[in-house]
Amino acid sequence: MRKVALQIDDASLLDRIATILAEEDGIGALHPGSPDVVITDHLPFSEKVPTILLGDSLSGTEALKAGGSGILPRDVAVSDLLLALEAVDRGFVIMPRGAAGIIRDQASHDPSDPPRDDLLTARELEVLRLLAEGASNKLIARRLGISFHTAKFHVASIAAKLDATGRTDAVAQAIRLGLIML
């Protein structure tokens, strides 16, 4: 059973999220304790476990910098909340599609962030996107109009640059680094 701690100050939001979680099998909502995931509506985070912030897109950068695992809108749909719980429990960072662009724009203006533009070439990013879709080397070659061997070379190069153990790990590393979004 996945244990979820609710650290929500807004009483109506707390009631809504607690009700959603109470209706799901395999999820136990608790307030204090040792949770697998924390859902909160405020910063700073006090837990060293995956934490989801229920807020607006502008607080997303602060949430991620504070060690959060993502952000969801306060009016999140039940299915999206459950999917987010699963994703952050597995180590992924989540956010709504609109928030990703805002956060990416804000992060690009932060001089303390290390540049990632030169980590992969434009062609490697194309190959990486196809890898994220589950494409084989043969399909990558066909879609990009390159040889099978060139596609294989690009996949190996991506894995080496991302210090990944294989194709799946390369996609996971790319997601963690913010190179691609699923």
C-alpha cells in the first residue's frame, strides 16, 4: 500500500484530496508518519520523500528547486493525481504541459543553472525523442532517413553522454535532466 502524507493548509483542498485518496484501493492517506509521497500546497518542503505541490505554474520553479517532485494544479483531475502519485513514487518529475514551458523559460534565465544545450546534438535529440516513443534502431533509421548503423551509433552516443546503462535508462536520464518531456 502506498502511504501518502497530506500537508495541505487549505481546508477545502485538504478535504477534496483526502476524499479522492480514501476512495482508491492501495493508497493510505496519513498526516504524520513515514510516507512514500507527500502532497502539499505550500513551500518549503519538510520531507525528504517525493513531494507534489498543488499550486500554480509560477511556483513550479521554486518547488523543483526546493526538491519537489512536481507540481499539479489545485483543481487536478482524479486520474491525473493518481498517475502523478505513481510517477513521482517511481522517481519521475511531473507537471502540467503548460507549466513546463513557463518553468523552462524561468530556468533558462537562471545563471546558476548549468547549460545543457551542448549535451546532445540536434540529431541526437531527434533520436532521443524517438527512443522515448519506443522506436527500434531500424524504425529510427527509417524515420530519420539514416542508415541502421548510424541510428545505432546515435543511440550508443546518447547512452554514453547521459551515463546510461541502456535505451530505457537513457530516456529516464533525459527526463530527469529536462531534455525531453513525456
